[in-house]
Amino acid sequence: MMEIESFKNATDGTKVIYDDPYLLPFKEVIRNRYNTFQHWLKQIAESEGSLDNFTTGYKTFGFHRVEGGIRYKVWAPEAHSLSIFGEFNQWNRQANIATRNSFGVWEAFIPNRFNGEPAIPHNSKVKLSIGGPHGSVLTRLDPWAYRVTQEPNSPVFDGVYWDPTLHPYEWKHAKPPKPDRLRIYEAHVGMASQEGKIGTYKEFTQKMLPYIADMGYNCVQLMAIMEHTYYASFGYQVTNFFASSSRYGTPNELKELIDTAHALGITVLLDVIHSHASKNSEDGLNYFDGTDKGYFKGSHPIWDSRLFNYESWEVLRFLLSNLRFWIDEYHFDGFRFDGITAMLLNNRAVGDIPQDYEGYFGAAIDPDALRYLTMANFILHEFYPDIITVAEDATGFATLCRPCDEGGVGFDYRLALGMPDKWKKQMLIKDEDWDMGSITFELSNRRWKEATVSYVESHDQALVGDKTIAFWLMDKEMYTGMSVLQPMNHIVDRGIQLHKMIRLVTFGLGGEGYLTFMGNEFGHPEWIDFPREGNGWSFHYCRRQWNLKEDTLLRYHHLLNFEKEMLHLEKKWQWLRKWTYVSLAHEGDKVIVFERGELVFAFNFHPTASYTDYKIGVQRPGKYRKALESDAHRFGGHQRLDTNVDYFTQPDPFCNRENSMLVCFIKSFRHDSHCHTRCTFLPVVALFMNLYMNKHYKVFTVSKILSSPTIHLFSIQEYMTKGPPPYIFIKYFHVSRGTSTKSILAVMSQRTLPSISNSPLLSMGQLNSCISPMMNLSHCFSHPISITAT
């Protein structure tokens, strides 16, 4: 313990060991990685004048208007010659020649025209002519291009000279404060259209952003913004890293989108792809100077793409500057880093993936990629303290989300990639065989102090060849069984209930953030398939059918209502950053109960059983009321429980909690179309809020009640029904308060009688445990009371 304590204030990158003593055997590896990272930072600052100079290369590389003309600068270390040609010089490759320095950086100056106008007109086509090996002449685009466009029916993209200073966007709104709890809406601008076409920035701004804000999401993660010539790559085969995709509109229209999001209080993340790049050459970076000695080192065997050379000085300048460019120029609030597992592992995540400390701190890790990710996070948090970085990692890499100065990689969040895989596996298992312990373990198994973004499904699960959760649950029944004008069949009924429960248990237990992909919030049917030759270039499956959620005659709006209320409930109670305790994962009953902050989550996943008087443990004493219930009519449920019922705890420890209370998981009876005598009992989730929380409350004694002039309580009838055990004891209570009188039916089961049979007093909590949830005595009193047992 003394040795672990010594790491508490460590400044050599080993502070992470203080929070995780299991890292102790790897302290030298951790220290060496940190020292190497610090050495690179120092070397860059000394050589470039400052880290700021090095990481804002976009201010000097590429095309820039300067006094008297336009200056161009690019790195092409193996090029024999380089010139600029385009519409401005009638595509003359010899008119504007660049010169090379000793580091392989080429520069050219293009003077203004005689009238003072720039020689290259704004929004005109421009390309590079590069002398490659063996006398070859190559046509390339500027790697730092601000804008790239495609002519109709042309397979390649053209570089465009775009001068943002001519028509600068006027930012109107400040960025919202950095959220400490992310509710992320993953969106694709092009797919956001309902029509069979590519959506635009303007359409997304006008139609999608108000919807996202109203739903309760506080963050939108934009996919496929960095230019990619192959639309069907979902934006993951990037060709032009500094160009916003021209398919959707102009750079200013993207800025307007982000500005409007900020006005609505929405944080905007960019899905950044620095793990690999397109193999395209003429409109990409591959073989930029005709050789393989530029931006890349090897290829990914599955993705058919190039892998960056993270030990190259100029590649680091390019990538780090790319991150800062999107923040400085477009006001993005952070990044989701794609595919970092393939970056971190020497085998590029093809084959065995390390799942333990020996792997995380051994030879399986690519030190150059790890150092780049650490540098990227350090630079971003150094210059933008409110930045948000999210890692897509499948390894569970230790220290990934710990600060760089403590020895971590520096991400703010990691995506919980195991969760959607877990739910997909559940879809292949019969309900009665679902393992409650396995589910809660997957949802709660995360590293201490390393925040996680949970999700049921993202864009990956919606692609052709896979299915969304809604489609797994209901399949072809979604085509014919979603109308509210006909009774729900048991497949749709089960699917709707489980869809809600799966999303809430993941949201409630799974992490410090939550994500959903566009359309999945209302159970969007079918799959995603981009226009391609194999489907006749159809957009039918590459759009979102928003009309489904808006049609109140279809059941999709029930799922939408649940998602919205679930999100707003988190907004109110802020559970994502609060403590969690799983008190029950009962395999036989298929029940999961956990507490998070002031809320108690209770789930019944059993396909055929329902429960009354079900005892659950809670830590906080007092009165609870349902805050959210999946069985409500507006959520596509059957409204079998009164949501205004109060539940009182008893000082009876249960499941390692100091108190307990009795709740109901009510079954839903649905006739099976093949057997009219069979019933399908559907699962239910109830979410309870503690109405008292930590407040003190007064307990009335029997004598106090009897002496009160306004409250009278007495038994008027009692009898016992005989039949198969357990016997049911029924009591009628007559309750008066002032001029108001209520008759209440109390149903006592044999299981509750022993706890009260020897007591002269029956507490309010004990009485409530015996009373039908539809008729609860707590309606009559503002405080817990004690009454005489009759």
C-alpha cells in the first residue's frame, strides 16, 4: 500500500497506478510511453517555434491569399517537380512552377492579375501536376484543399480554390457549455432526407436540429462530413481531410448548421477518421508523389485502405492540424475518433485482440499510433479546455480515458462497443434463456474514472446484412402489424415492449453517456443500403422514413414517445454521472433492479411470468413513485398500473440494501393466434423516484391518529377466502379525512402476513405492501403513519 500511495502525486506519467494498483507491474512501460510522448512534444516545440505553430499547419500549407498574390505550399518528398494548373491558367502544367526545400516541401507564388484581382478566381478548379518516378506526370489534388467537388457523371472529384475570406460566415451564437452528460444523436446529413436523394446541410439545419433538441439530445455526432468520393463508404474512406463534403452544400451552410445547433444548446461532434484513408490517388492522398514514402505505411487488409505513418513529422503536422482546423474554422466542439483499435494494434485488429494488461502494455500495441493519439488529446485539451473526445475502441485499453499528464491516452469517453454486440447475441437466444447476470455485467463492466458512452445500436448495426434491434424483434411483422387500428399480435407486442426495455436498461446502467443512431429512436424498420450498382443506384434504403414516427395511426410514435420521455427524465435527474448499484439480477425471475442516483430501475424480462408484492432492496428510505413506466398507453403499453401510487420502504434490509419495498410487475394478457387458451405475458419496466430522498418526515403514532379531529381509520369488514394456497386475506378499510371519505380494499397474501401477525401496530409501509397497487392508502396521507392492525 505504501508503494501505491507514492504514485498519488507522480509527475512522470505513472499517476494512473494510484487509481489502479493492477498497473503496478507495468510501471516502466507506462513511464517510458509517457517520456517518449513528452520528448516528441519538446522536440516539436523547439523545432517549430511552438506547438501552436506546428498544429496549425492549415494556416500556411495549401492555398492562401497574401499581399500581392496567392501562396501555395505542400509536402511531396519524392516529387521531381511540382506545378499548379487549372482553369485560371487554361490547364497549363508549365505556367506556375513550385520550388522544393530540403525537407521535401514545395512552394509557389502566383501573383495577382494586373487589376489587383487574384490570379485564381474563387470557386474555380485547380489541381497539382507532379513529376513522379521514371518520368511519370501525375495529376493530384491539394491535400489541404478547403473544397472539392464532383461534376455530374464524373467518377473523380476536382479540387476547387475556395477563399473563405471573401464571404466569411458571421457566427451568431456562442458555444453551449460543455455537457458533463452526453445524450448523443448520431446523424448522417445525406441520409436525413425522407426523399430518395442526398440531404443537404440546410435541410438538416431546418428540419433535424429542432427535432433533435426537442427530443432531449444535447449532442449531435455528424458522420461523413470529411470529403469522401465513395458515398457508400458511409464517410469512412476519406479522400480530402480538410474539405467538408460538397454533396450536402457549401462550407458556409455547414457553419450555419453548427451555429444553429449551438443556439439550441446542442454540442456538435465530428466523426473524424485518422485511422486510415482512401486508396484513391488522383483525388486522394495515396501515392501522392508517385511513391509510397509519403503519408502512409502499409494497408489495412480488410478495409482496403491505407494506414497513416504516425512516426512521420509531416504526417503528424497534417493530422494534428486537421483536428484544429475543424475546431477553428467550423467551431466543432469535439471528435469521435473512428477505428482506434486498428490504430493501436500492430495486427490492425485482424485476429486476436488483447483483452488484458499483458496485451495493453506488451508488443501487440503500435507505439507510434498510441503516441499520436496521446499527442492529439493533449493538443486538443491544451488549446481547447472544453473539447470532447470519444474513442471507438474494442479492446478496453487501460488508461485510454485518463488524462495525458497522469499517464493516460487522454480521451474523455470510450464507446462501449461490446453493448450492441451483446444485444445482438440476445436476439438469437430465447427470452427464457436470457442471462440477467451477463446482461448487467456487460452494461456495468467499465473502468473506474474512465467514462463510457453506452448504446444499443449505432450506424454499424443498421447496415445491409445486419438488422436493427426493432427488426430483429419484429422482422416482417413491422410491415403489417404496426397499425393501431388492429390489435397487436404477440410478436409486435413483445417487440415493442422489449425495444423500450433494452434501450432504458442500457441508458440507465451502461455508462456516463448514451448514443442512438438517427431513426432508431422510433424503431426505424429495415436496413441501410447506399445507392450502388447492385441495387440499381436506389436511395430507397438510404434515407429515413420520418413519416412513420409522425403517423399516430402507426405504433412507431409510441417508441418515439418513450425515447423522448426517457431522455428528458435523464435531463431532470442527471443520473449519467451518478453512482450505480445493481442490487438484483435474478435468473429465475428474470428481474433486474439497480439504483442510480435518486432513481430505482426495476425490469421484468420474464416472457411468461408477472409478479405482485415483489420485494426489492433500496438504500434510501421513504416514499417512492413511478417516474417512468413502459406499460403506459402513450408508449404502446397496456396501462395496467396506476402511476400515481406511492410505494413506501420498510426498514427491512434486502439484497445488501438497508431498506426494501414491494412492487408489481404486472403481466399483459395477449391471445396467441395459434392457441386461444395460451397467454403471452409481456415484460414491464418501472422506474421509481424517491419523493422524500434525504428529507426528514414525521411518523404519526396510533394515539396521534385516534386523537386527531380530522383523521379516522377503522376496519368495517374482514373475511378470508379459501382455496389453493396461498390463502388470500381481504380487509376493507374506511378512511376519513375531514369531509373526504374513501373505502379501500386491502389484499393480504399469505407471504406478507407473518411479518405483521405478531405486531400490534401495522406500519404504513407494511399496510401498503399488502394493498392492491390500484388502491393505495398513501393517497390519504401526506406522511407515513402507523395504524392499528385489525
